[in-house]
Amino acid sequence: MKRITSILILCLLTQSVWAQKEFKPAFIKSKMEQVTAWQLANPLHHPTDWTNGAFYAGVTAAYETTQKQWILDSLMALGERTNWKPGHRYDHADDIAISQTYVDIYRIKKDESFIKPTWDTLIKIQFWPGKEIANHGISWWWCDALFMGPPTFAKIAKETGDASFLATNDKFFKECYDLLYNQDEHLFARDASYLMDKNGNQKLEANGKKIFWSRGNGWVMGGLVRLLNELPKDYPQRGFYETLFKEMSASLAKLQQADGLWRSSLLDPQAYPGGEASGSGFDIYALAWGVNTGLLPKKEYLPVIKKGWKGLNTLVQANGKVGWVQPIGADPRRNFDKDSYEVFGSGAYLLAGSEVIKLKK
């Protein structure tokens, strides 16, 4: 009898959560349209900038979710402004992040001119390593690159049928993983400078913990989602990426704060109080995708996602502006408040919404 009563109470609680406005499809679609419209009207960077790589990934997700023609028109306008070209630094992962959107638009319109410049750029990367390897020893030497580069390589591999792009991605990805992934914390350092300083000492937060940047790890999580979405189910290296995704998911779930959000410094939340929108948005996007695809157990992660999505929506202003976004940087040490915004914060919100709306009651 007690067990039946407990199950009934759990069902009632679950129903009450889903009844809340933040989880209704109409609310999610409306907010996604509002955030998209506000950010399109308030641009900050050159169209091919890495920041827009994240934003337009979210805009694409908003179109796929809402099917609004004006959102697709904005994506077409992006490509027309840039002539479908990535940034000028062919060997830098930041400059091919925007190409993810080009491939997504190509899949709708089937015009090969939308992906030809990116295709040519990735071929060039394979044969002409460029300055990044010369200066840093590896191509993807900072963890953010794992959002920028891998999905682009995998998308082009799928559309061209050229598996060499997947092999190149595996090589670059694992070089970054070997350098920056902490096997104890299951988190990425931003780059090698956060492993130790010039004197050979480990950089630490005020509480003595290692520095793990929220958005940096959010970049990795979002990149893993977008990579795994493209890889063949039987791809030999898929297991490596899935294991990494599960490890990081477990670690990040434990670091969620009471308001449902993540702090800019993951292991020292008191040092930089206030939930940060971009890292939190990418985490919610990734965890919701993990549940939707069955890669993460629903019972364990659904409460984390629900609390996170409610918290994230408290950062969105009435006009669609996503506030509490940490400014551009490479570490947690950046001041931000309710009026701080960046295009990648909006992109992270849109990506999160595109997966939360798919959750089953």
C-alpha cells in the first residue's frame, strides 16, 4: 500500500512539473522566437566570428523547432552576406564554426555552393597544417575548439561521403583530450596555461580547487552532441565520444547549484556567484539531448534538466534578451550581471529549448 501511495505521489508531482508554463511547447516556441528576434536585431560581431557559430547553431535549432519562415530567411541572409565562406584563418577552429550552419542550410536547400567553400577549407587543413600546429604543437589546443571544429568536420564528412574528415577530426580531438581532460574531475581545462603557470605551479581558485571554466566545458558538451548527431551509429570511434559524454554529464550534474544553474567556476561556485547563462544553456542542451536519445538515464537526469530549464528562463528578459552571460574570455574571472549579453548566450538558450521541448512526459 505504501509503495502504491508513493508511486501516486510521484506521478502527481511529475504532472505538476510538466503543467508549469516553462515546459509547455507553446511557451518554449514563443520564447525561442523572442530570443531569436531580439538577438538578430542586436548583432555584436562579424557574421563569420566564432561567437556567431554558436548563435546561428541556435537559430537553426529555432527554425527546426518552430518552422517559422522568417527564421529560415535570416539564415539565408547570413549565407548571402558571407558568400557561404568560413573565416579567413583556414586552420583555426573558430573560423569554421559558422560552417555548421552552412551545412544545415544546405540540407534544406540542396545547393552545393553553400558548402563548397567549407569543403575546400577542410581539405586545405588536412594537407597544410598551418600556424596553430606550428605555434602550439596541436591544432585544437583550447577546449572551446571542440565545439567549433568537430561538428563541422563530421557534417562535411556525412554530406560528401569522405571518411577522411572523420579521421582528421579524431586525430585533432584526441590531441586536445590528451592535453586538457582531467581524468579525476572528468572536466576540461580551458588550455594548457590553466594546467600550470610559468613557474610550474598548478593554477587554483581561491578555495584551492583547480580551475574548470563553466562555459569552456559547456562548449565541449555542446560540441559532443553535435558531433554524435553526425557520426554513423557503427563508427569505430563512436564509443570513445559516448563515454566522454557520459563522464562529463555525471560530473556536471553534481555541480549544478540550487537555482538550477552552473557557476562560471565549476569547482568554486562561491567565487563568482550568480548563475551564468551560456555555460548553463549548453549543459541543459547536452543533458536533454542525452535523455532524448537514451544515452543518459531519464530517472537520474530529468530532474537536473527540469531544474536547469526553469533556472535558465529566469535569465531571459521580457524583450527576449538573455542576460547574465559572462563576457568573452578564457576563464571564470569576468564580471557579469542581468544586463550582460552575448550572442552565444542566446545560441545556448535556443539549443537548450530545442531539446527540452522534445522531452517526454
